[in-house]
Amino acid sequence: MPFFILGNPRSGTSMFRLMLNAHSKITVPPESGFALWFAEKYKNIIFDDDKLYEEFVSDLFTAKKFETWGLDSVTLHELIKQSSPKSYQELVALVYKAYALKQNKNSILFGDKNNYYINHVDELINLFHDTKLVFIIRDGRDVAVSYKQINENNINSAYRPVLPTTIKEMAEEWIKNAHTLKKYLNSSVPSMYIRYEDLLVNPKKTITQVLDFLGLEYESLTLEFYKSNDEPTDFLQWKGKTTKAIDAANHSKYKLYLTEQEIREYESIAKNTLKSFAYTL
């Protein structure tokens, strides 16, 4: 079963994905939500006919963002045909495997990262039994800074993220997603979380904790993720920091980029949740 990286948009999920993807035994492809999008159609089908494989591959190549993976439909179909998966879950795993092979990796563990999933965690759990959830959270005030910067920038991409525009909306979304994190930490589903700030300041310690949770040993390659960055070019318009080494100072930006009024408004809405994750007011 794949594990899932979950977090609020602009919380370091892409950098975190790249760090894990740099590990020799893990593949976490660029984001595309196909695993959920096609589940309703295929989840209860027993695949015993190559025509079903063909139909799945045809559908897959219509999924938004999947084209950024650069896979070949004929090669993927051949891999699926040779493997003869019987379930939808096995099919999805083979798509991840195809991306791993494209990277010349023989991975034993696959992950999936998409901010969209934070609103569909129950569906993921029901679909992928025995999965693990890895959450990442970032100071919501810095998330607001990132939202404002993207909303103000001239990004000419079909994949441009649609983000809240007011401080109130930003704070409420962050609180909702933080509560989702807490819900699953207190559930029977294997779950853990890290703070983005800890990943910046103590990257080796933090990524080691994640790898322990996933059952793998630490590799220094995870800190050199930017050297093997596979983020699609279009995404780099707002994910440019992933092409560089970790910047330990990339936190508390809200003190410079939010007005005092904006900080007060955000904290008046989210102060209890901020405190619960050890973010000082």
C-alpha cells in the first residue's frame, strides 16, 4: 500500500515529497490525484481482461497533471499486462512503479502527495487498507504569506493553485486542516506528523523520524533532494525553492510580510490551534 503525504497547501509538502523521493528505496511521484479520481469506476472490478487494462490506461492519461509524469502509455500498458493485477489497488501501485522505473529506481515503497487529499482522508483509508499517513504542518501565518505572494504574482500556468484571498479564509482553512491532522493522529490509522520548521532547522533528525515510521534507514540523499528535483517545470513558477538546498531561515516570514493588523486578525482566529502546535504568539 502507498503512504500518503498530507498537509495544507504551501506547507512544504512539495519539498518533503522530494526529500522522500530522493531516498533510494522510495518513490513519490509529482502530484496527480488519479488514485482517487478513478476509484469509483474501478475499485470493485476484478481485472481479468486486457481490455480493462487498456481502458484504465486510456482514462489515466486524461487525468489532470498526470501528463507531467512523462510516462508512455504503451510502456505502461505493457507493464500492467505483464504483471496481471487483479484489483484497482494493484493497478495504482503499478502506475507508481512505472514512474520509479522511469527514474531508474527499484523502489520497495511508494508514496503519494497531493494537497487535495487532505479533504478526502477517509476515502484514501477505505481504498488503501493498511496505508500510513504522514502529515506536515507549517505556521499558518507563514502559509498566509505564501498565499498572498502567489495571489499577487503573475503566474501564467494552467496548474496555478487557487487559494483563499482573505486572512479570515486563510486562517479558517488552516485550522480545518490542522484539525484533520489531529483527528487521524488520535485514530487507529498509523499516522505521524512533522512541523515544516523542524524539517528546516533539524532536517536529518526530522527526516529520520519519518523514515523510522516508514520502516526504512536514513540516507543522506534525502537532504540533497534539490539535485534530483523532478517537479514539473510549470510548477516551479511557485515551487522555485525546491530547486535549492534547505534554507533554515525560511520561517517566521509573517513578521516581515504581514501587517500588524493582518497578524492580529489571523491570531484572533487561529491562536488556540497555533499554540497547540507550539507556535508562539
